[in-house]
Amino acid sequence: MTGEMSRKQVVLLYTRLLEAWNRRGSDAFASLFTETGSVVGFDGSQMNGREEIASELHAIFADHPTAAYVAKVREVRQIEPQVALVRAVVGMVSPGSRQLNPAVNAIQSLLVVLESEQPKIALLHNTPAAFHERPHLREQLTQELTEVLRAGRIVEAD
């Protein structure tokens, strides 16, 4: 149906985003955003606009061996026919490792909009899943994401 996004389209967009990161593809990653899209990184850094996202990620990928994502989509909420909210949890596997690093587990939220009949990301926000003084929640999340990793998936969406 024209003018609306399906849950499947939104999850596919999110999957393509994490695949681009895992391939260290700065241009492919940035291409999934609206022209004025924004990213709030795990450390609070901000990238605004597709061009800045590509440029900053290119520099990061050139200078740092980045970890690969695995994720579990918790919710895709249709806000309006052309706007959706994605809430997911993510873990990261450092280069050369086969295990998640619980210290960098995070919560991701994406605002997805329909732009020229294509779903695009308007905002990606990362928040550390530190769970201060609740180590059982950190362990539970790490176990849940480890199951996704062991299944050989990048993104799991119920």
C-alpha cells in the first residue's frame, strides 16, 4: 500500500543498517538516513546529516577496528502511516572474538520515516545498557543477545 511502511520494511532497514556497520561501509550506512538524519552515538557524540554521518564513520572505520553488532528488535511501533519507532537491544563482538562484550551492550531507538516511498532513518540514538546496580539485568541481556549471535543472525525480530 502506498504511503505506508510495513513492519517487515522497517526491520529490513534496521538489518541493512547493522550489516553496513559490520562491513564498515560508511557510505552504505549513511545512505539509509534521510538527508538531514542524525545519529547519537554510544558515547554521546552526534552526527547530523547524511554527509557528516558518512564522513565521520569513514574516519572511524579507517582508524579503529570496530566491533560488529548483533541485535534483537523489541518493538516496531507505527506512530503514523509514514512514521515508525524501532526499539532494539544490541551487543557487540570485538574483532577476533566470538563473544559479546557486555560493557558495550546498548539500547537503540530509531525513528523511521517514509521518504519518496522508501523507509529512511531520521534518528538513530544509542544509550549504554549499563543497568547500574542491577547486574542481573546486564547478564540477562548479554545472554539474550548471545543466543542471537549463536544462531548466526545479525538481527532477530519476533
